[in-house]
Amino acid sequence: MENKKEHFASPSASILTLGLGWFPQNPGGLERYIYELTHKLAANQDQIELCGVGLPDAELNSPIKLTNLASVDTNICKRLWSIRQNFQKTRTNKPDAINLHFALYSFPILDILPKGVPVTFNFHGPWASESKQEVVNKNLSLLIKHWLIEQTTYNRCDRFIVLSKAFGSILHQKYQVPWNKINVIPGGVDINWFQPNLSRQEACRQLGWPDNRRIIFTSRRLVHRTGVDKLLQAIAIIKPRIPDIWLAIAGRGHIQAALQQQATELGLDDNVKFLGFLPDEQLPIAYQAAELTVMPSQSFEGFGLVIVESLACGTPVLCTPVGGMPEILTEFSPDLITTSTEASAIAEKLEQMLLGNIPIPSREACRQYATTHYDWNQVAQQVRNVLLT
């Protein structure tokens, strides 16, 4: 097992981070990013306090100080007021840097952040636009989300980190943040956790998956923008020529029932498996059990964490030309990017790859690319340099 560890050159610092939820209980991409970043910083002797909503009182043997500001079960107004009150109550020392990750939870404390401390916002996406598309948080209007909460929060920040040039452009164009305040730093992957240590047959055996099928894997929130409906259509298109194709879908979301109905209507009951929530310890196994991972996103994909996780496990990834995903794969293998987001484009590329008409990178090449470009040790150092500048 690889065990790379790089200590930061400058002296240890005190960094206050405001996140969202707690990754082990809320397995989202944003939560995972914050969890990994804070733990990498703490492992290199920085003093990290992570504030958020629904955090545990303490994590056993954790190098991170956890400060829960509110309960996730309370209504939004009460939650925001609790965030403000509890943040004020728990302030003791002035940090060297402040790192914010979510505008809604940052908004209530903007005016009580310690003065003279640099504030960096990690922009993970246009929250107002995303929630409008998925019809969530309906009790907050789009105008309030965008002009009051997001714009006010960003105006308070000194600098920004985005995971891709694509999201840097959104931050610049939609929120008028100047480019000289924007730093493009990709997301990272834990290369010790996500690694190719099983054969495909052994991975299938451990998961109870068939070992005689052409297995495709995707790990997605089951919402409209992630494009699982397009992927199902693509599977139906290529099924006549590749009848043994088998798609494993990990994830939950509010359109799951509709997707399951769609799969049935497309005649894919024997070709699609909805896994629901996949425990974190099974995720590296699932990547290794598949010939390909597919990311069929339709919009708002700022980075594509699944891509680098899969590559680190040695499994190539097919993605649509959306957001930051092409920025990951263009240098590695542009053939892995579809020509459009349509089901027909996904089907065409997927079929050609499975039939061997498009060269698929080797397991070793996938792993090497991920470890060279997306190792969390390197990414955390880059983020830290921005936070403390």
C-alpha cells in the first residue's frame, strides 16, 4: 500500500472551517471534500476547527475540533439563528485563516467573523441555480438565495477556490468576482483508500455482483442534473448489440422511483441494479468490479470527484462534456468524453468502448494519472497556501 505523506513547509496554523454536515453521516461530494481537506490539514499539524450543522459532539481520536452550530432537523430560520448564536458563544481564539464552504450557513455569521483574518470561500457551485433546478428549499426564493445570501457572502470574502476553470467562469460571470481573486485547485482523492487491490472477479464476488456480465458503474445523487435517465436510455440503445450489459447505480435521490419505473419501461430490469446507498467501504470495490464508470451529468458538475476516485482504483471513466469533468480527462484521454449530453451520444461512445473500437486506458495508466494529479496530499498543500496567503 502506498503511504505518501508530505509535511507542509511553513509553521502550523490555526484554520477555522465552516462546512455543511458530517461526511460519515452525509455522504455527499461536498461533505467528503471538507472531511478530506480538514483531516489532511490536521494530519500535518495545523489546528483545525470545523463548524457545521448536525456534526457529532466529538470524533474519537480526531485531530479536528468539531463545533456543531445547529440541528439539521430544525426549520431553516431557526437553524440560521442557531448558527449565529452558537458561533458567537463558542469563539475563544482568533484563527490565522477562515475557510467557508456553503453560502447559506456562512451568511448568518459574516458580520461576526474576526476582523483582520483572511476569508477564503470554496465555491462548489451556484447554489441558487442548482436548488432551483432540483426544486429544493422552496421556502427560500431564488432572489433571496442569489442576491441576498450568495452575493452578500461572496462580497465578504477575500479570495476564492474553485475546483475547475468551468466553475471559475461561473463565479466570475454570475457573481462578478474578479479573476485575480479566484484560484483553480482541483479536488483530491485519498489514494490509499481508492486503489486497485482486487481483481475484477474478486471485487464482483465480494459485492455479490455477476462475474459474467459487462459491468458499468455509476455513483450519483438521483436528481435530474446528474443524467441517470439519459444513461438508462443509452443502455437501452446498446442492449441489442451488447445484451449482457449490466449497470450498477449507487446513490439515492428524489427521482429514484421515477428512474426505476423508467428502467422497467425500457425493458432493463435484467440489465440495471439500483444499489441505493453504497457504504463508503464498498465504493472502491464497486469501482474495481466495473469495466467502466460513467458520469452522464447534464449540468452543474464543478469537478467530478467520482472520476478521480474511479481512476485511482484503476477503472476508466466515460463522462459528458459538462462543467469541470472534461478538464480532468482531456489531458488523460479525450476519447473518454462524449460529444454531447444526449443519450444517443452516451450510447455511441459507450458501445464503441465496450466493443474495443475506442482504446481504453489500462488499469495502471488510470492509477498513475490519478496519483500524479489528484493526490490529496498535494491538493491540501495548494489549498493551504491560498488560505494563508
